[in-house]
Amino acid sequence: MLWNQFIQQKLEPRVLNWLAQRGFHLIKQNWRYRYDQIDIIATCADQLHFIGITTRNYPEVGLSEQGITRRKMRSFLEASQLYLKRHPEWKEVIIDVLTVTVIKEEPADFILVKNIRVD
């Protein structure tokens, strides 16, 4: 199975289910503006969350949020700013990174790092 097919068929539904079980309500999935993309836009406890998703193959070392490159984070932030311009009703925004560990094409572990600080 190609990686993109795997993501669409197996991973995305499980990620959305996992987030829903934790109180997140989906607003948009794979929201794009030109070349920039936000993987998931959701709400939780009346706060807007921009969630970047990264996958890891077992075993890997390092911090979960290290799976997002500078280029992806820059693109993610630019798309986030544009989304906020179009939806100014949101005053509090949180940037999260969800890392999914994959073993033999099966999602095995989810780690959500909330409120990533970008300097």
C-alpha cells in the first residue's frame, strides 16, 4: 500500500476518532491555502486548535514534535495566520502536534503535544 493511501484509508479515520474521544470537534481537515496546509483544525473547550500530524516508524528516538520540519512548521504557521484572518472570531488559538507511531502499517501509539511554542 502506498504511504498516501495508508494515511487516507487507515490513519486519518483513527486520528479523528482518537481526537473525538478526547473532546475535540473537527472543523476542517487538510485545510489548504496555496501550498500551505493545516492537517486538522478543531475546537476543544472553546479554544481553536491547529493540529499538525506527523508519523513515526517504530522504533525511533527523540521528541514527538521533532517530526515536523522547519519548512512544514513555517507553512503550517502561514496557513494558520490566513485562517485566522478569515475567521477573526477566534481569539485564543493553540498549536498542537500529534505524533502517530506506526508499526507494520498500523497506528500503534498517539502522542499529543499541546500548545507548541514557536520562537
